[in-house]
Amino acid sequence: MRTDDKLDQMEERPTDRVQPPQMTRTRLWLFGGTLAVYIAIVVAVLVSSWLVTFDWQVMFFRPYKQWPEIHAFLDYFVVLGQRGPTAVAVAAWLGWRCWRQRNLHPLLVLGASLLLLNITVGAAKLGMGRLGPHYATTVGATEMWLGGDIFPSGHTANAVVTWGVLAYLATTPLRRRTLSVIAALGALGVGMTTVYLGTHWVSDVLLGWAAGLLVLLAMPWLEPGVTWVEDRLMGIILRLWLRLRPDSLRGPLPVGALAPGVSRQRVAPEGEVLVRETIGAAAGAGGRTGTRPQDGWPHHPARPYTIRSERSPVTPAGSRRPPHADRVPRTTPLSPTSGRGRNGTG
């Protein structure tokens, strides 16, 4: 099979890349509503409202002492919200998807979402400096501005974003809905587990859910930047691959035996190989064939090189041209002793 036939098959093969979600009006309304909830939680804590009172009531209740039999299980379950293990697990799955799709979009979306999460949640933690239940100093106080780092809950926000990215990158509406439900239940369980263990206030978990959801809803705004980075990285990877394997994408022309006027292959931006088989003036204005390749070239040692655009159409029998099409008509006159002439006379 010739290289140009293989290229035709590559062009006909469907791609696995899926159009990412867009910032629709519904998503924009959800983003605005979630942002309003985020601000309301922060204000409720700052003014020592009923939410702070509820925080202290749950802390004095000490759930880990009320139900000690599930403590060991929840110690492992809360790992689903830790940034390191969850990022490695999800990155492994998305890396396999990148290999199948032949692009870096899933991994770059995960990286962009985690980067945005760390910036926003980290800034809020350090900015408000709230102490956790185990380090509280004054009963009934908000414990703000004391050098803590638990408001909002990082475990909860990370569970929302890391597992929610799988739903964001889902390829069908059914998968997106299913993964959204699974991610929501997982994030709910991680948040309640931190309250059970006494490492976070209830308000910390509420703000963590809102912070993680804001990151997921804002992801369509990051898609142009993700696409820009992906194009640059794919170009770098392709250039490195061609430098390490220069013969991996070579066309049918042998190295060092290019006919005059025949351009070498070049690589398109999307990674496809385009072989430009154009014959220049050396082939003549009306000629169909160019300069013959070197003798001994595999597969077609003795046939002239025919450009793709000048090939004859395929016949119903499957052959392209009759075997005698390229033969030069014999013009040498017959000798007197060769027999009869064309008119039948001797």
C-alpha cells in the first residue's frame, strides 16, 4: 500500500476529541448563584451569626466519639479528598485518554482546574486565617485572623474539583450526568467525614463545596488558554519525535533520490503528514511522468514515478492503467528482410 493511500485512510478516521462545555446562560446563572452563596457564608462567619453557633454545637457533640465504630473506615475514606492521591489517580486515567485521543486536552484541563483551585482556595485560607476545632481558643468565637488555614475546607473543595473534572470531560450527556452524581456524592461524603473527624467546622465544609463548584463552573473560560498551551506542546512533541525518528513519517520518495521539482513532505499543524508530489518544469508541460527513481527502489523498481493528481481513474476491474500505456510506440522502420510491410506488400 502506498503512503498516499494510507494518508487517505488517516483523513477518514474519526477523531475522539469532544467539544468542551461552553459558558452557557444556565452555567453563568449557576456561577453567579454559587458566588452569592460563597459570599453569604463568609459574611455569616464574620458577623458571628447562627452558623458560628452551629459550628460550636457540632464540635461539642464530637461525632467521632458518638460513632467510634466507623472511625477506621472514614480515616481511609477521607483520602478521596487529599490532593496528592486523588490527582495521581485521576491523572493516570486522563493520561490513558490522552493516549487514545492523541492530544493533551484532558490532562491540561485537570492541571488548569487544580491550579485555579490552589490559587483561589489557598488565598482564602491564608487571608482569613481561621483556626480549626482542635485548636480553638475561645468558645463561641469565629477564630478568624489567628493564623489558621482551614477556611474553606481544602479536602472538600479538592474532592469537588478532582472528581468533577471527570464529569466535565465526559463524552456523552448520560456519562456526564452519571459522573456528576457520583462526584457530588463523593464530595458530600468527604466533607461530612472532615466534620466527623473534628478537623473542620461545618461552615468550612459549606464554603469548600461552594469554592470547588465555582472552579468547575469557571472552566469554560479557561478553555482558550488550555487550547493555546496544547497547540504549543503538541508542536514541541512533534518536532522532538521527528528529530528522534526522522524516518517515521517519511513519504514514498527515497532519501537522496528526489526528482527535480518534487518537494519533500511537510507536517501539517494537526500532526498529519502531507506529501506534496508536484512535478516541475523538468517533467514537461504535457508529460504525465517525472524523472524515474533510482533503479532498485523497492516495490516499483522499473516504473516511472507518476504524480497523484495525474493518475488515470480506476477502472471497474480495479486496474489503474493498461500495462502498455507507458510504452513508447515503435517508430523504427522495418528492414527489407523483416517481412511484409503495413500495407501487405512485400
